[in-house]
Amino acid sequence: MLAYVIKRILSTLPVLGVVAIVVFLLLRLSPGDPAAIIAGDNASANDILQIREQLGLDRPYLEQFFGWIGQLITGDFGYSIYLKRPVLQLIGERVEPTLALSLSTMAFAIVLAVPLGVLAAWRAGTWIDQTIMAFAVMAFSVPVFLIGYGLVIQFSLTLNWLPVQGFVSIHKSVGDFIRHLVLPTMTLGLVYTALLARITRATMLEILNEDYIRTARAKGLTESRVLVLHALKNASVPIITTIGTGLALLIGGVVVTESVFAIPGIGRLTIEAVLQRDYPVIQGVILVIASVYVVVNLLIDLSYSLFDPRIRF
Amino acid sequence: MTQSLQQGLSHSGLSATRAGLRRLWRRYPLSLIGGFVLISLTVLSVLAPWLAPFDPFEMNVVDRLREPGEEYFFGTDAYGRDLFSRTLYGGRISLLIGLSVAGLSTLIGLLIGILAGYSRSADAVLMRIMDGLMAIPGILLAIALMSLARPGIGVVVVAITIPEIPRVVRLVRAVVLSVREQVYIQAAIATGTRLPRLMLKHILPNTLAPLIVQATYIAASAVLIESYLSFLGVGTPPEVPSWGNIIAEGRLYVQIAPWNIVCPSVFLALMVLSINMLGDGLRDMLDPRLQTRVR
């Protein structure tokens, strides 16, 4: 087990290495002078020169790369060109809304999608199954802003139940924190629910055809026991894997949802950085998010043996 | 006599097509609906210059933020531009981007995937690169790529294509790896079939079916991502009437003129939905395993 864990942890290093190279090359491979791109259209030659020196863009690529990696390892992600503050500090300030929205979306989707997927597989081929799957294809195709603005028009502007937009920190007021999260969570949650419901149904369909399910039913177990204890438990590994790989989709959705609801999270930070060509911030955000993705999927991989005792390392 | 024979032939051909369509309708009703909606949207978009009642760029301050009605089917925007005409033109951009991204990413992904599936040494390096690319959320990578060049439709296509490539590579590689173990491939190698012929004749056809399905999903996702990029202000240039841009401009007036957002969003949703429905149908049609499974 320990040997596997160490091997699996080491296997994330090349992935993170590639992410770092991509992030490094992003700016350097762009057509034109990177310093001029960062400086913007109205910059003077002097501004460009200053940026080039500040970012070390005048040094050889390899020297730049290893110098940069060395800084990253010590936790120095550089300074924002526009705000003149450490990138990690800027990201840290924006973590709460993004983390809150991601977690609440995930919880919402799991609570909704797993029962729907199980129900669809259990009643496969019937109108119940077809309705649930039609909903899943639709939720997957409808743009986030249509769901978002639809909910806002209905629940905020017409019924006046919930705030239109914004975010309140949990430290300030728990009630306001929750009220501001409801609509964004439902908006983004529907997309994620569709993804999870589809995979739950597909996995459950396969498992419900297994011999041990027939045995369980023959033993006279109640249908709910068969579905939950025998089938769903065995379906948990693919479902959890999808939750992990779906994280990329979720984070993409968070960026758009934050914009719809004016939530000051990491998504907004990224868009602001791109509009201002604040490269150290863009690089920092991509590195942090890709690392989160890699670490979460590593943990999910390692957790398989908890959910499925057949998997031994 | 020849004439009547021809008539009889064409008649039987027609009824065969009709019977085929009926069979398709029974088995894949959703895909047929999807296909029909997609074709309608395509026709509407392609014929936009002839169908649009107004010039999509023509501003008319007197008629700003008009409600949908007889004169303006979808109402007007804050500059008094006709939203119906703009929505039709927006469809052209979405179609163009969806098709280009699907074509480019499957082509590049196919080449890399075949290389990775065939050469073990290239495989190790290529797949690590793909793993790394997949760890970056697609929209985020596209947003970052958009900051590198002046916004334009070509840049949007490239920015959406790059994050899609790894998925195609993985798919093609998996197919190549399983196919190269088949006996008929071994036989082809043993009889001295050269590599290019082996690829073209034996390996490529096997990748075709899953690639077509994947390409439809990529097209749907590209249409959606383009609208997200434009909505966020980092997509197609603001003067282009793409659906994302129309919605981004309309969001300022969501309280007083919600049709600015709803009308283009519904078209966008219909297009993505119809492509996805078509993709689901193609997947079921092209995957023989799903045909025998109990439904």
C-alpha cells in the first residue's frame, strides 16, 4: 500500500511539470514581444523595457524557467504587475467565494444526481428514465447564463426572495452567506447534476445486470437494500472518479457563474487579469487550480480502496 | 418502358428511404429531432443575409429596448438594433466556430493519438503532455490563450481547440492500442504491409466511428465555450454579433429588457442541445455493444 501511495504521489510530478512548462511557454510562445503584450497598446518603449527587466524576459529561456521554478518551490508566485501585490496573496483573498460555490455546487449535484441516476437505471427504458435523461441532456446543453438569469428573473426580481447578485463572507453573516449562494449553486449545480446523473445511470445499468444482484434479489432482500447496499456501493468508484475529473468542468463553470452573479472569486480575478494582461496573476491562477485538480484526483485515486475492498494496492 | 422502369425504381427507392426513416424514428427519435433542429438552425444562419429583416449593425436610437413584437420579433437592444437579425447572424459565428474547432481538434488529435498509440517511446512523452493539459480546466486555458493575441475569430478557434485536443488523443490512442493487438493486424504486418498502408487501411477506419461521435460533442462544447468567452469579454471582438456578445451587452438591461438575454440564449441552447442529441444518437448507432444491451 505504502509503495503504491508513494508511486502515485510521484506520478503527479510529471503532470505538474508539464503544467508549469505550459504556463511558462504560454507567454513566451505568443506571437510578438511578451513585454509589449503585457505593457499594452499605450505603453512607451521605456515601459516595455522596464517590464522586460522586471520579469527577466531578457535572459535565456532555460535560465528564466529554472529561476521561475525555484521561486515557485519557495512559494513565491511573483507580483501582480497591475496591483503590485504578491499573486498568492491576491488568490488567497479570492478563495472563499470560489471554494464556497464549488463545494455547495458539488454537494447539491451529488444529492440530486445520485438518486436520479439510480432511479433512471432501476426503471431503465420507461418514461421515468427517459424524462430524467432528457433533463440531463438539456441541463448539459443550456448555457449557464440562461439558467442563471432565468433564476434571477424568477426568484430575485419577481418573487423578491433572494439577492440578485454579490457575495457575503461567512464570517460576516451566515444567513446572508447562504442566501447569496442559493441561486449560483442551483445555476451551476444543474450542469454538474446532468454529468453525474448520466454516469450514475450508466454504471448502475451495468451493475444491475450482474449475478450478485440477482442473488441478492433471490435472497428476498428489499429492492431498496439491493439498490443502495449492493448496487450503488459497487457503482461508487466510477461515480467518485467522475466527480474528480468533472472538477475541471466545475471550475470552468465557476468562472462563468461568478461573472453572472458578480461574485468576487478566483474566476473574476482571472478575467480581470486577462483584461489587464497581468501575466503573473494568470500564471498563478492556472498553476494553483491545476495543482488542486491534480491533488484532488490523487486523493480520489487513493480513496478507492475505502469504497471498494476489491481494490488493493 | 425504360421510363416506367426508372419511375418504378425511383419510387421503390423513395419508399425504402421512407421505411428507413420510419425505422430510424422508432429507434432514435431524439437524434432525428436533434438533426432536424440543427438543420433548421443551420439554414436560418446560412440564409441570414436574406432572412434578416434588418441590418444587424444598424442603430436606431428611437427604437431602443423595444419589446418583442410584430415589427421586431425578438425586440431591440440598447442601441435599437434588431435582435432577431443579430441572433440569425450570431448563428453563423457559432456554426463556424463549432465546425472549425471540431475539425481542427479531431485532425490534430488523430495525428498525435496514432503516433502515441503506435510508438511506445513517443507515447510516454506525449501522454504526459496530454495529462498536463487536461489538468488545466479548458475554459481557463482558453481564457489565458485569448490574452496572447488580438481578439479575432481565428484566435478564438485556436484557444478553444487546444484544450480539446487531449481528449481526442486519448480516444484515438485507446483505439489504436486495442486494434494493434488484433490478429488481422498481426497478419497484415506478417505479410509485409507497410506502415502508411497499415494505418490508412486498417487502423484509421477503426477510429472513425468514435471520432465522429467525439467531434459532435466537441462542436457542441465549442459553441458553448465561445459564448462563455464572449460573455466574459475575452472572446470574439465586441463588434461581432456573436451570441455571447449579444448576451454580454444585454446583461446590463436584464431587469428592464430580459429578452436581450433570453432570445439569443434560447437559440444557443437549441443549437448545443441539438448537436448533443445528434451525438448521443450517433454514439448509439455506431456502437454495436449498445444495440444488444437490454434497454
